[in-house]
Amino acid sequence: MRVFIVSAHPEPKSFNTALRDLSIRVLGDLGHDVRVSDLYDMGFNPVADAADFNDRQNPDYLVYALEQRHGYENKTLAPDILGEIEKVLWCDLLILNFPLFWFSTPAILKGWIDRVLISGLTYGGKRFYDRGGLKGKKTMVTLTLGGRPHMLTDDGVHGRLEDMLRHLLRGTLYYTGMSVLPPFVAWHVPYISDQDRGDYLQAYEERLGQLNDLEPLAFPSLDEFDDKLNRLT
């Protein structure tokens, strides 16, 4: 299997980075082909703007999604975008590896999503969800955070983690057609013991060995809706 890991943590010695490095080693030992984009180490530009296009379909008014389509068709997107798109198209499994920032991804990863998962290629018109452009690929989120599990439940102070990640799991990854595997979550990381961190590393190694057997998260299919996207009765 071809695995592309997108890593977004600003500290190379972090536990989040340790999870990423473990995945590189374990997946390689299992015979998978692994590529990595460490966004902070690359100095990846997270800002989506007119500079992303070396040639504009409409130089007078920027409609970013339409220029993405034009730029990809004509291979005039910025080189860093084209390089990341090539890795996305190459992979069978995309892993996003990041710490939770403000109930969301770090800004650098959000910028990667904005600039790389482009209109026309990964979505467009009614090409979304199980008809998205990346259909046939799998994806998994590997996440670290400071909260404890009881804080992110139906009755918890923050609500469910699944609701917090809805914009990413459903609104981005499934939206572009990928099968979304259950996230791997390491809780309360800044405050736990080395033994607990070791337990998480062991659990992640076990998870990586089960990738082919994991059941994807369940989301609606467009087959359940009519041409106007009303749910069929």
C-alpha cells in the first residue's frame, strides 16, 4: 500500500512527531511505501491567494475554486501545490498527523487542505461524498490533544470529539470521496507519564497493523438523495 503522511506539528521533539516517526518505521517494516510532508519543516505556505496561479483565467476577479480548475488543467498552479497534489494522487492511504488547535487543525494544515484538495480534481458539481474525486482512497486522522476523554462526550464540557472533527472527517475527507477510517486519538498528552506515552505508541503500532481490517466511518451516500439533493423516502 502507498501511504502519504501529512504532518503538522511545530515541535520536532513532540509526542505527535513521535507518533509520525513510529508510523514511518512500522509501515515501512510492513512493506508499505511511505511518503511524508512535514509542513513546518517544509515551510509550507498556508495562504490561499492569487499567487497560487501562474496564469489566470480571469485576471480581473479571483474566484479561487475556478482558478484551481484552470490552473490544474493547464499545469499553471504554484509548484508547491502541484507537488502535494502528486503525492495525494499517488497514495492509497492519506494520514493527517496533527495536534488539536482550537477545536480544529493547525492553520498550516488547514492551508494545505485549502490549496491542495483542489476544485475540479477532488470535488465539483455533484462529485462529492461517495462520488468525490478521491473515491477509492482511504484516509485516517492521527490526533493528539490536551483534554481527557470524559471532557469530549455527549455530556462532557466540550461535547463530542466526533462533532468537533465533523468539518474535517465529513466536510473535507469524506467530501472529497475518501473512505474515512476511525481517528487515532492520544488524550491528555502534555500531562501523562512516559509509561502512558509508551502505551499510546504501542496502541498506534497495533492500529497501523490493522489498517486493512478497519471499518470506515458511516456517512450518507448520494444514492440516498434525488437530483435536487432531497432525501429519498
